[in-house]
Amino acid sequence: MGRPKKDDTDLRRRWAVLNVTLSERAAIAANAREAGLSTCSYIVQRALQRPVSPRQDRQRIIRQQARLMRYFEEIGAALVAAEPVRDAGAALLTLRRIEAEITAWNAGGAMSPEDGDAEC
């Protein structure tokens, strides 16, 4: 048995009303390719004023989120494993390392080599 049919209001329909010159079409296609999106998805994202981010950015964000989860697991382990005073110190050091890395990400800095994401 297949999935249930979508409601008519949720179905996408072809809407061929875009009139552009060849150079405009080439520019739109190039921008879509650079963003890692189909031309249609790119136009929809831009028209709805949603951020257009390359697929590589999403992949980098997923890797960053996975790394943050490892940090949180490390903090949890530090809080459970040893003496309360020492645990708090280890957790604080880990939090400071996370803060420094997030600050670097927001400033456009490269991720550390252990992530396997060397930025040009």
C-alpha cells in the first residue's frame, strides 16, 4: 500500500509564466548551480525570501551539530564520572572550547581538521 494522496492544496502544479532572456536564464541557472539547488527550487527560495544556502553549507552544519552532540556527551560523562569539583572544571573547559569553536564558525572560520572539512 502506498502513502496517502496529498490534499489538493499541497500539490505542486506547473506554472510556466517566467519570461527571461537567454542571459537572464543563464545567470539564474548559474546561481542555482552555485547554491546546489535546482533552478525551480532556487527561484522559489528567492521569491519567498528564504535563505538560499548551498548543500555544502547544510552538510557542514550537520557535521557541526554532530560535533556539538559529542561535546555534550563529553560534558555529561565528565559530570557523571569523577568528583564534583573536578567534573565542574572539566565541563567548564569543554564549554569554553565549544564557545570558541562556535565563535569561529560564526566568524566564518574553518572547522578543525578532525572534522574532515578543509575549507579553501
